Amino acid sequence: MAPEPLFALSLFPYLGFLWFLSRSKQTPRLAFIGFCMTLVFVGITIPAGLYAKSAYGKALADVDWLHGGAEAFLTLANILVVLGFHQALTQPKSPETPSKSSSQ
């Protein structure tokens, strides 16, 4: 079986994952942006792969400058995810506001 249909179908669960993350109030904003950047990586990789095939007659993985350029977007996405979660773990938690009933 060709991998292209599976690749296209895998976008739907990932979009669902992003939808749930967007509804969660616990996901660090920077990490969420990093997860969204993975879609940018996919959006760059597809045309880069088509260009590699049409211009060079090779797969994207065999055209180093195109492959490296596309992978740079995945690297950026991963860095944003890590920085987002690192920031959330190292940031001091704000103290909870006491309720009226406990102050009386």
C-alpha cells in the first residue's frame, strides 16, 4: 500500500488532537503553537516533495537542500513544544485567591 493515503488520513486525528488541546486550559500556549507548527511543516513538506520529484526526479529525502529546509520547520515546532512545557514547569504558580467564606 502506498504511504500517501495513510499520510493524508493521519491529518484527521492530528487535527482532532489540536482541537482538544485548544479547548484545554492546561496546555501551555507556546507548546500549542509548536504543535500547530507541525502542520506548517506538513504544508511545507508536501510542495517540497512535489518539487523534488518534478525538478530532480528524486524523492524529497534525496534532495538535501530541500529536505533540510523542510525539516527545519519540524525542528522549530519541536523547540516550541519543549520551550512551552519547560516554561510551564519552571514558572511559579500564582497563589489562589482566597474565597469570601474562608476569610470570614
